[in-house]
Amino acid sequence: MYRRDQWKIIVPFLIPSLLIYVVFVLVPYFVGFMISFTRWTGTSLRMRWLGLYNYTVLVQDPHVWTALKNNLVFAFVGGALMLLLGMLVGNALSDSRLAGRHFYRTVFFFPHAMSVIAIAVLWMFIYNPQWGIFNGFLRLTGLGALAKPWLGETAYALPAVVVTHVWAHFGFYMVLFIAGIQQIPASLIEAATIDGASGRQVFRHIKLPLILEITKTALVFVIISGLNMFALVQVMTAGGPAHATETLGTYLYQKAFRENNFGYGSTVAALLFVVTLTISLSLQRFLKREVIEY
Amino acid sequence: MEMTTPATRPVPAVQRRARIRWEHLPLHLLFALVAASVVFPLAWVVYTSLKTNQEFFLNAWALPQTWQWSNYVTAWTDGKFGRYFINSIMVTSASLALILSFSTMTAYVLARFRFRGNQFLFNLFSAGMMFPLVMAMIPLFMLLKFMGLWGDWKGLLVAYLAYSLPFTVFVLVPFFKTLPAEMEEAAIIDGATHFQVFGRVMLPLARPGLLTAGIFNFLGIWNEYNLALVILGKADYFTLPLGVARLAVQQDYKSDWTTMFAGLTLVMLPTLLVYAVFQRRLAEGITAGAIKG
């Protein structure tokens, strides 16, 4: 509703938040770009202007490209797994005939609410070469030959961390999809079932098209979280062995806060910015399709 | 007073308990395995925190012979987890107070008043959710150093406030929009000022929305690691996630694992508690954001 003196509340209620948001969220992104053109050790405020030097280093730095590739693996491979699991498990748990579905839902969703650090430490122990449960489980089921130091070998470390990431967050997408499926009018599903559609057909031809909107939202979430990988990797492997699990986040942290090369760290962050922007924009174009109403 | 959150669905009046069906057996086996992968590690952390270090090295998976409650005393005092725990509680509660008051005011104004730039501002705030947080670590570190806010809680609180605004405003705006206009109008006709309308009429109605926003922010900040890592300078200021991470990364097999497990339990317990109490509201909050958004 409009009142002439409404500015009396709009100004004091809006300006402080806006100021804080602009200064501490928006400005840093620009400051980050500025730092990427300098050499800065982070100890004093003295910086040396380097122009595009950091960028020429970036292009030739193989670890950066490994890190970017790993981020994309987290975003797209891990993301696809999370969406798939979330969708299938969510669909199964939407069935009111399934006993214990509330229990499963509660348990599967919990890791998402947990501390990433706790998850990382937990899975370091699960993957522990000597007495980790994962190898224990393999030996128990007669697959002992497959047991290995999962986080210690370059070929297995990345998949192992991706599995942890998926384990931790698929429950979030499950909750999303359950909500989406429950919004579908029961009459639609009943009608199809009466017409003789199997559970799989109902899922494919009725539920799937109607949860398309949620799938798009979920897709954006998994990609952002894949690009944002940091704490989990930092604690589980610190980017190793031999950069096998390095992400742009862990790499820029290493460069800036461990090697005091904040300029180069910011250059890595700038690359992440460009990648994020490119993916978001192309997703927006790609996903612009008609919404199905029911 | 019964209020609904933005996207509550009608719950079927009678929830019958489903019986186990034979055709679901493979599904149950699979789900039980996944559920075990969640429940067992958690239980393991808790009972390991009650073992001696010798027992732990002898057999990492066995139950403790006698329950070593003294591990918690050690963790609390020698391991500094007492300090981390209190730090975490202070940082979390102060941040929550700040975030909720700033976001409520902003969301209220954006949701209930029509003025030029309203939609633009809402989009501007929401855009903050679309970028990976790791990008902000270096420039935020620099900015806070430059402003003299780096190193202790001042900087961390400001950062938590700033980076929680996008999500919280995004959740609260649609919520405020659903509140009925009648009471607001009646209050205005009775001569209430804008602030009275907000404080006496709208704020009490908004309590369920604030609770949802509060739970999400509690979990987010209690567990937060990235910003705390680059903002907090000394171990004296550390929050629990930092304390646990440091202990976990630092020690290789030589020292005190059980202390770390006690610390880990201290991080997880409040989360588990909040989750157990508010699980349904949490799910509704996610749903509301996704379906409206």
C-alpha cells in the first residue's frame, strides 16, 4: 500500500542492509579483480602493479586447469549423481505405501545439515587404508582385493571425494523432489494408473515433466556447489595427492594464504568468476523453455 | 495463532502407518544400507569419543571398555574445545540476532511497499547467492584488514551478516508478501505510524518465517568454515569447526584422537538437536524457496 510518508520507514530499514551488502559482498568482487593485477603479500597494504602478468602465468599453470577440471567433475558428474539419486529416492519415498519413508527421509537429509568439517573427518576415517570401514566392508563381502588407500592414490582420490560430496548432499535434492512430486495432483497419477501405466511410465511421462522447474533450480544449485568446493577437499586431502583433488578454491587458498601470493590467488578467483558467469548465462539460455502447467 | 509458511501443503488428515510389503524388499535393503552409512559413522564418532587412545589404536571400531567421560574434560580444558564451544555459541547467537533484524527490516520494506527500484533491489540481493563464496575469501580478507576489522569477531560478524543477507532476504520477502493486508490497514486507520504497524502487527505475524530463516542461518553459521578460516587470526578466537579441522589436519597418528572425537561430537550435537526438533520446518523452507523461486 502507498502512503506519502513511506520513505520514513523505507530509508532506515533498507539503507543499512544495502550498505553492508554493497561494501562487504559486491565491492570485494571488484576488489578481487583489482588485486589480480598486482603482486601483494598480504602483510602490508603495499602492492605492486603487474598488469596482465598473473594472467599469463595462469594460462600456463597446469595445476589451474587440473583444478578447473576437478571443479567441473564435482559440478557435473557429482551434480548428475546427486540429481539422479535425489530424484529416484525422492520418487520412491513419495509413495505412501512404503513403510518407514519418514524415517528414511529424515536420515538421508541429515548429512546436508551437518558441518562439512565433520563430514570430511568422518570420511577420512571411512577411507582410512588400515582400518577404514570402507575397506572393511569390501573384505567382508569378499571384495578384499579391491581395498586400497582411497585418498592416497591419484586415480581414486577424486572419485572418493566426489562420493563423499554426493553422500552429503543428495538428501537436499531428495527433499526438493519430494516436495515437487507431492505438488502434483493425485488425480493425474491415479488416472494414469487406472489406464494401466506402470510406475516407471507414470514417473517418466507424468512426474518428470511436472518437476522440470524444480530440476532446473536444482541444477543451478549443484553447479554452484561444485564450483564452490573447498572445505571438504581442504580437510580430506588438501588438494592432493599430487594435485589430484585440487579445486580452484583450494588452489587459490594455497597460493594466497599459504604462499602469500594474494595477487595470483585473485587471478585464480577471477577465472572462477568467469567460469561461473559463463555457466550461469548459458544455463539461463539453455533452460528457457515453456513451463508445463497442470 | 495458526500461521502457515509460504508453501505449506495440505497434509492428509489421516496418516496411516504403511506396512512392509514384499515387493518393496529390495528397496528396503538398499535404503537400510544408505541409512546405515549415515547413522553408523555418527554413532561411531560418539562412542569413539568415549574410548582411550590405546583402545582406539588397538581397534578403531570396537566399543569402549569403560566409558571415558574424562575425555570431554580433557577436550574442554587442554584441547581448548571449551573455549571454541563458547566462541561458537557467542558468534552464532550474535550473528543470528544481527542477520534476523537486518533481513527482517529489509525484507519487510521490499515486500510491503511499492517504490521505484524495489524489484531491482530484490534482484540485487538475490544475486549474492549466485556466486561461489570461495571467490570472496581474498578480497574480503583484504578489505577487513584495510578497515581494521580483521582478526577477531568484529570482522567475522560483519561478514556473516553481509553474506547471509541474500538468502535470508530471499526467503523472507515472499513470506511477508503472503501476510494479509486487513490488519495492516486497520492499524493505519487507527492512526498507527509505520513503525507501529511493523512492530505490533506485522512482526508478530511474521514469527514462523523468522523461525525458518533462523534455523537455516543457525545451521549455516554454526557449521561455517571458509570465512572463519580467513578472518579469525588467533586460535583464541576459533569456532568449533576451525578447532576440529586444525586438530584433524595437524595430527598424524601420534597424538590425541579421542580429544578430536570429543570435539567432533560437540560440533555435531547441537546440529543434531536442532535438526531433530525442526526437521519438518527445514524441509518446508527448502520447498518454499524452490517452488516460489
